[in-house]
Amino acid sequence: MKYFRSETQGFIKSVEGSDILHRATATNAFHNSYERFDPPKCHPNTRTAVLEKIMKWIKWEEDLDAFIMWVYGPAGAGKSAIAQTIADMCEEEMIILASFFFSKNDASRSTAKPLIATIAYQIILNLPSVRDAILGAIERDPLIFSKSLTVQVKSLILAPLQPLAEAGYFNDPTSRRIVIIDGLDECSDPKVQRNILDVLANARQQYQLPLIFLIASRPEQHISLAFNAGLLPSITTRLALDESYLPDDDIQLFLTDKFQEIKSSHPLRAYISPQWPLPNVLGQLVSKSSGQFIYASTVIKYISSIRHKPMDRLDVALGIRPPQRELPFAELDALYSHILASVEDVERVLEILSVILFFHPHLQIQSLLEIEEILSWQHGDAALYLGDLSAIVNIEWDTIRVLHASFTDFLVDPTRSTEFWINPRARHTVFARQCLQSFHLDGKEDYSFHNSFILINKKNTSK
């Protein structure tokens, strides 16, 4: 126990630096935390190209100048599973330094407040030679964790690691220098998310921080803007979880293996046909997944229940029969609801989605310009309203693409979407009323809505 002198109170007992650090650390955020029991991981023999590319970067075989690798993709693309698998692989090779897995559902790791403390704690574990430097800095300033992230990084990471950096420790590709930060978008404050990126970039430029960072997140608007501004573009390499990595093939392999596992281990396996499920059903599930693993994994979790018949549960998931008690897509619905609840103007977003779904289903309207014409909005409004929905929709040039096929099922099912339900009959009524009103407005002819409808029809029927 240590003491310090106070002019008014004499000697006062001081708290050990290790005690302060332990209290400030978010143990649930470790990649190997007990609280994260059975975290999502990549299914065997899937994501091989993605994992290989990341490991080559970590080992300095690709993108040698990149300080950060940003792995991004829509909601449910499997970012956390990839981050967890990489963490496990690096742990096995003893090259991981630290990790922090954000989660909006866990108050202990939904903010950036414990981020640096958690990283510093793991640095001490993996690089014991810097223990005294880190704990000494905390004891000299017991309130260090109430200060800015910049101050914390400088005092608890940069300064303690400087001697090792000067000795050339981090020049070895097998040294412990990789820090994994998953779910940056789940940190509660978007401004803080950007601040984390800015602090890391400045630490690299000003002090040559000798670490590398794997950061996984959704491509939220403010995060994408941060990676496109200032120092970050020159020190970041990107990995987009898109169709180029053939996710459908991986999802089909995952589903095939899991169905085989059900048929070989389920208590009711004797009643399951060897041909179950039929190939067209498997193809339907792959198509519904839209390249996002969360749909496939949600379906398998539902079907695998040992208290139910897998064949019946699959029929429920496919919509062939109604659910009894437990809803098949509860996890997926919670995700969609959370994303929509975070949208600033959700009613405008639902109007846009209504046009895509119901204005003229055969036309498959996906042009932002056409949507704005139909809704009598100004140009640019649709892209503005959809800015908070990047986890589910993608906008390229003038075209909007819904990334989750199951999202539309969610929107039209009131038992799933509840307050976000899009009522088809009500929306058709609105569109019909708009069309009729377009013929006569305030006593004057106004064919804007009518003409846009005709133009869209001509454009699409001529294809």
C-alpha cells in the first residue's frame, strides 16, 4: 500500500494503480471473456479468403503501410464472427496484444470509457515488462480514466511502449502488436466513435504508435466519412464484406453442415428423412440470406430446438405454417427494430420503403430520383433520409438496394415489425389518392405525379 502527503490531512492512503486499472477495465469486452460464452465464430471452411487476407496484413505480407484495417459490411454480415475468429487465431500464434468487443446490449462495453483501460490491462498481461510503467502512470494520476482518450493513449500506451519500440521489438512480424476493436458502431455515441478513430490516427502520425488495429463495424455514415477524411485514408486499408468474397457459397456450406448435424444428433433424428431438406428449400434459404450470415444462423438456431420437430420448425421459418409461441426470427427482428429506432426520421424512411415495395411491384422502383418524383420531394431528400439506414440498404449513384431480402418480410408482417409495420392497404390508398390529386391541384392542372408514373412505366416496360 502506498501513501501520499496532504498539507491539510497529513498522510493519506493511496489506492494501488492495479486496483484502479481493474475497476476501469471492461472484462466483458475481452475476446476470451467468460461473459461472452460461445461468441459467434466463422463456421469451419468458410470465410477462408477473408481470414487469409486479414492474417496476411497482420503478418506484414500485404498492405505494409496500413496502420488500420477496416472490415466493414451491413448488419448481419458476420463481422463479429470474423473478428472473433481472427482473435482466436492470433491468440493461438501468440501475436494478439489486446481486443475490445463493443456491444450496445451490455452497459459495461457500450461506451468508450473503459476502452483504453481494457487495452492497457491486456498489454500488461501480454507484455509484462511494461507493467511498472503503466501502473506507475496510473498511480501518478489516479483520475487518468476521467481524462480524454488522447491523454489516456499517450500516458498508458504510447509512453510505456516507447522503450520496446526503440529496442525494435515491434519490427518483428510475430510480435504482439495487433489490437482488435469490434463493433465500433455499437459504441453509444457517434461522435465518440469518430473520436476513437481520430485519436488513433493522431497517435500514429505524431508519435509513431507501433501497433496495428483491426477495426470492424457497419459502414455507418459518420464512420465512413471519418475513414474518408483527414489522416485516415492514407493509413487505412479496407476490406468490404460484399459479393466479391462469395458469401452465398459459405452460407450454403454452413446450412448444409448444420442440417446434417441436426439429422445426426437431434433427439428426433429417427423421424427425419435423409432427403430433408430438399435442394430447392436449401436454395431458398440461401437466397433469403442475401449474403448475410445472420439470417441463416437465426433459422438454424430456431430449427435446432430439441423440444420441437425440426421439420415443423423449418416450415414455420419458410412461412408454410404459422408459429405457435416462439417466433422464428426474434433475433433478426430485434436487429431490424433497433436499426429503425435509431433512424432520425423513420416515417420518411418507411415512405421510401413503401414506394419500393408497393407503388408498382412489377416495376421494382429503386431509383432515388424516381422515388422523390413519386413522393413530390426535392432532389437529395431520399438519400438524406436513408443516411441512417446504411446497415440495411446500400446507395450507389442514384440506386437504392435493400441488402436483406428478409427485411421486406419483416416490414409487412405486423407481428414482427409492430410499430414499424408498413400496411400495404393503407399505402396503396395513399398512392391512389396522390395519383388522383395530381390531376387537379388548387384548381390548376398538375400532371407531375401522373407524368412521373407514366415515365416510370414506359422506362420499365421497355426493358
